[in-house]
Amino acid sequence: LVLIRLWPHPPLADAVGTSRAVYADDRSLMRLTLAPDGQYRLWVPLERMAPSLTEAVLLYEDRYFYWHVGVNPLALIRSIWQTASGDRRLGGSTLTMQLARRLYGIDSRTPWGKLKQIIAAIGLELRYSKRALLEAYVNTAPYGSNIEGVGAASLIYFRKEVQDLSLPESLTLAVIPQNPVKRTAEQGQNQVLLKARARLWSTWRERGRDAERFSSDVVLSLDTQGRSQLPFIAPHTTEHVLALYPQKREIMTTLDLRMQRSLERVVQQYLRERSGMGLNNASALLLDAHSM
């Protein structure tokens, strides 16, 4: 197993396209592009994620992730039994199996498809570490519409980076992938999403380390934004730096948003006052009065 993992394998991040993000000097998001396949997907390393997020994902989706080899036989048997007996269907897929399905486009609804998914999951476990697999799962999980991965979901729904997520926000993102259509966070106070998160919150309170810091009302509230409110600030600047650094997923600029907005107001006022002269566009050059 060690020898197989030592053999060079392409990073899992290379298997999917990525969005690109441009930030102002205070790390405010100015623009988030679509990935080449039309998805919002921004790959974020595991070490830059809030620990509460990965803990919540494992607690909700795959508690035995670090102990199995890609397949949890007991979970599969329980799922088959529940389905055959007509009870509520339970998912028997591990995180690695779900990752395999998404990476390789496997239709796991048939017995043959499920077998292909299991074989692919074991293959991933043989080639990659658990950390790499967990990182790949949270970066490719579905979050509703064309939003994939916690990097894009965190920016779109909460306007913050994954490392800055609070516990209620982490719990929200942990439950969406299991049913991204009904649990989309773009609908604001989505009752299906709230109920799923409340169930996870109940489990977290029994097992979580810092649950006492959060009251039930804080966890039950849901304040999110959506794709239609994504910022598109300083388009000339963002287009320029995106072209200048084509290989970078995240680009930090020195643009001062407060000064940018002030300049835009001045230019707009200038154009309004001279609209009768046929002026439609203008540019401004900002100089330091002391040094010129």
C-alpha cells in the first residue's frame, strides 16, 4: 500500500476545472469566475478550512472514514436491507465512494454501477491519502445549482472564506450535499435545509467540543446570499489581473475598495453634469497631492 502511494499520481485537484477569485487588499471578494465547465468551484486546501466544517462533514456523512478502505460493508448491508424492506432509504456510500462517482461520472443507481463505484473507491484509497480524499470530496461536493465545493459555496452563500466559517455556517454546508436540490441555501429560510441542520446540530451537541458556545436560536437562523448578489467590482482591473496571472486560482490585489468607490462616485457625478455635452465615459487618475 505504501509503495502504491509513493508512486507518483496526479493531484486530485487537476481532475476538475476551477473558478478563479480576485480579492481587494482587505480580502473582500471582487469577482468569482465560472470554471470551464460552467460550475462555481474554487479548490481550497484542507489546512485552510475551518476544523468545524470537516468535523461536521465526517459526523454527518461518514463517521468511519478514517477506518475503512473506501467501502463500509456494514453501511452497505444496512442500506440494502432498508431499501428491500420498503423503509426509508439510507445511503450506504462512503465519502470515497461519493468522490469516485463524481470524479468518474459513475451512475451508481444500478447494481453494476454500484460495483464500479466500489472498485473506483478502493482504487482511490490505494493511491491517495485520507487527507487528500477528504480534501477532494469537500471541494467537489454539490451545493445546489451550479455550485460545487465548499470554497465556492462559502463565498457565494456567506461571502467569506472557508477558514472563517462559524459553527452554524459549517453545519449548514455539511448537510447540503446529501440533497442539494431541496436543501439549497439560496432560498433563504429553507425549511428542508433547516430541519436537516437541526438534526446534525442535535448530534453535534452530544459529540461536539464547543457546542456550549452556541444557542439553539443562533444555529436555527439562516442568513445567506446567492449567485445573483455576487460582486463584480472594478471589472477592468479584475479582467486585467485574470489575464496577467492565468495560472492563479486566487489573486490578491492592492486595490482599496473604499477609494475605488469614492472615485467611481466622482466620475459618475462628472458624467451626469456633462451628459448634455455627449459625454458617456470617463477615466480618473488619482495623484498624491504631496508627491504628485
